[in-house]
Amino acid sequence: MKNLVGTVVRWMLHHFLTLLLIFSVLIVGKVALSEWDTFQSLRAEFALLIKSDQSISAKVADMVKAATERGNGMRNASLQMLQQRVSEVDQQINVKRLEKQQFSRFGQLLAGTPIVQTQLEGMRVDTEIRILEIERSYLLDLKSRLVAENTDRENREKLAAVHQAHKTFYQRWQQIGAEIDAFDKLHPWAKFTIGSTEFIKRGELEQQQSIYLNRTKEADLVYQQLNTIVLNTRPLAQFPAFKIDKKQVDVILQPIRTRLDELNLHLANNWFEKLMKPIEEVAPTAFLILFSIILTPFAIKALFYFVLAPLASRRPPICMLPDSAGGLVLEAGHSSVSRTITVNGEQELLIHPEFLQSSSIQGEKDTRWLLDWRYPLTSLASNMVALTRIRTNSPATFVLSATNDPFSEIGILSIPKGSALVMQPHSLVGVIQPRGTVVRITSHWRLNSIHAWLTLQLRYLAFHGPVDLILQGCRGVRIEKADSGRSINQAATIGFSANLSYATRRCETFGAYFLGKQELLNDTFKGENGFYVYEEMPHYGKKTGLTGRGLEGLTDSLLKVLGI
């Protein structure tokens, strides 16, 4: 009974916890969905406001520029032209106000509420009206100034005319006085002889003198009045050029900027924004790096295939030792998975331990740490280290095989005296040499050859006979005579006679090279008395060059530079 109760309790607890988990997932999902919807709406409104702000600001800039040009163009206009332009501006303002009425039904902008498109259009119209009003105000000021300038000019012209009239009247008054004095001298009793002709004429002169005296006084009074006005008229300062203060227009767009600040604050507190913003910041750089990674190998391969390889094919070939003999012999004429060799008392065998499949119990075996102490780095890099050295007093047989590689076969290559083989020692697994001697290896640098630079092999090692080299090759080792010219996949080349002319030739098609089906260059050999050695098939894991196998390919390239 207790077990049944415990089982029921555990069942109920399990399902209760499951229910809590379901509730938690649903609540978290609902909150996340709500946060995502808020994030999307905020970003959509933010993008709309940014776009609208830029659009309105650009239109405002164009209108300000046009209004500035019009306003400054009216500085020398006549009153009639100014009045005509003011009327045109009034008409434009009325049209804009009628356009603004269709947006008024959406109400005023409220702080913290989204700004809809129609409200943005309303603000755009408001800015256009504001610019036109500023232009109108400038035109009215310009008109008032022009009226003041015209009035001042007219007053000065009137003052000059009154001054001239006053002068003329005064001179005429003096002239008539002189005429009266001359008449009195000629007729001294005329002013006392009432009714006489002289009396009447003298009276007419006095009447004219009185008229000009009154005119002189009137002109003087008008002159004094006008002169007071002119003297009290201050010189007008230079009228400023038309310029619209940006703050006068930006104040209309301030709700947009305020709302943008609010949206920035809301987005900064939204965790979706916190996640998306760093991603958006680094996305262009990430895509640029990705495209560079994708396109750089193509560009490099195109450069090598279409530029450097054709250039190299036109350069003269390399010949390491033109005076050496070219004789090489591949024992039995072929290689095999395992080879049986005989070592006599005058020879010694140096072999990698893993290639020694079976051996005679006769003979002395010890370890030779390096193939050649004169080339320690070469021996280390080519793995010719910790070799098993076997010496016998009588002929003994040994079976050699690539026990760690099912695709490799063993070939015995004999180099007679006077001959030399140029070879990278990574295919070398052992040597059979006269006892007590060391195989002679010479180093040859070719820094001035484009073939060497293009293949990244600046240093070549030549193995001199007499010696037997034990080589391994994928699916077998072959030897062919160069004759008048032979070409082979560079990845398959093991070595060649030092007296041959060696050069590189571009592979046939770019597509095969770009897709990695073929190497860029094929090795070509030419010479009547020489051989080249190659493996039947380039090893499937062998990729040379900088774009071969990452850091391993880079290491292979550095070793290849040294001829290893």
C-alpha cells in the first residue's frame, strides 16, 4: 500500500512540475513575443521618423536656399515689384494653410505617443509656411525701407527746390527795391503826387515788392520745416542680406527630435536591441571578411594561372649539374608492395625501422640518428632520423615494405658513380651505401629563376652516386627517360637526373586548377641522357602550396623552399 501511495505521489508531483514548466514556457514566450512586437514597432517608428526628418530637412534646405536667393534678388527691386512678390507669397501661404487643414483632424502631437505619417506631413507644411512667412516679413521690411528711402530722397529734393525758390524770390525782392530807389531818384516828388502817372507806377512797384517779400517769407518757412525734417531723419543702416535662421524652422520639427530621443531610450532598454545592435555593427565587416575569404583564393589562383604561369613558361629552364651523367636504374624495372634486398659485406643499409618487415638475424644493427650530419635540418624535416643501420660480414637478405601505408610501394633506385639525382628527400625511406661512407648530398640554390619562385622551391638537393636509394611511392614508383621532352603532374614528381633541363608548364584548363582537380604547374624535363622519377599516383593527402592544407600547407611550402 505504501508503494502505491508513493507511486501516486511521484506521478502527481511529476505532472505538477511538468505543468509548471509548461506555464513557465508559455509565460516566457508571451513576454518574449510582446517584447519582440514592441521592439519591431519601435524600430519601425524610429526608421519612419529618421526618414521623414531627413526628407523634411532636405526639402527645408532647398526651400531656404530658394527663398534666400529670391529675397536677396529683391534687394534692388522697385516698390511695385516688391508689392507683387508680397502678394504672391500671401497666395502661397493661403494655399499651404488650406493644405494644412486636412491634417488638423488628427489632433495635436502628444508627448510619448507615436507620430503618424499625416502628422509628419502637417509638420512639413508648417515648415513651408514658416519659411514663406519669414520671406514675407523680410519683403515687408524691404518695402518699408524703400518707402523711407524714397520719402527722404523726395524731402531732400523738395528742400533743394524750396531753397532755390527762396533764393529766386529774395533776389527778385531786392531787384524791385533797387528799381524803386532808382525811380525815386528820377522822380523824387512822385510818391507825394497822388494820382499822377509816376505815383501809380511807383505804387505798382511797391505792390510787386510786397508780393515777393511774402513769397520769400513763405519759402523760408517751408524751407525751415523741411530742413528740420531732413536733419531729424537718421541715416538708414545698411540693410542686411536675407538669411533664415535655422532655429526658426527647427522649432517646428522639435517634436520629431523629442520623439526620436524617447525611442532611443526605449530601444536602449530593450534586450532585443541590446542583442541586435552589436550584430548589426559587425555584420558589414563580417560579410566583407567572408567575401574576401571566398574571393581571395580565386584572385590568387587567377593571378598565378593567367599571369605568373605563362610568364614562367617563357623563361629558360633550370639545369643543376649539366656535366653529370644521367644514368639511373630502377631495380627489376618496377616497384612492389614489398622488396627483398641483399646487403653484402661491403655495404650498409640505412632504413626507417617501420619499413623493415623482416630481416636476417645475421649482422650488426644499431641506430644512426641522422642521415647526414652535414644537413641536420634536412634530415630532421624529411624524417630521415633514428634510422636503423645494418652491417653484415656476409650477404644477407632483408624484406622492405611500407607497413603503415597500404597504398605505398617500394622501389630501389641505383645511382651509378658520376650521376646525380635531384630529389626532395620526403620520398626517401632508406639508402644502401658503401660501408663507412656517407651518401654525398649537394645543395643548389636558384634565387634568380622564376620557375623556382613559382614552385616555391628555391633550394634543390642532389644525391650523388654510387648509392642505392630506397623510395616509396603511392601505388608505385616509375622511371622514364626524358628524351626530347616530357611533362608530368608536379605533385607526382619524386626526382630527376641533375643533368636534365627542368622547367614548369601551366596545366591545361583553369577550371580543373581552380577546383583542385589539377596542380597549377606540371614539371617538364628535357635531355637525351637523363631520367625522371615519379610515383604512380599523387598521394590523396598530399596538397602543396600556401592554399593546400592551412597551417600544414604553409609548413609544407616552407619546407619546399628548402628543397625538403
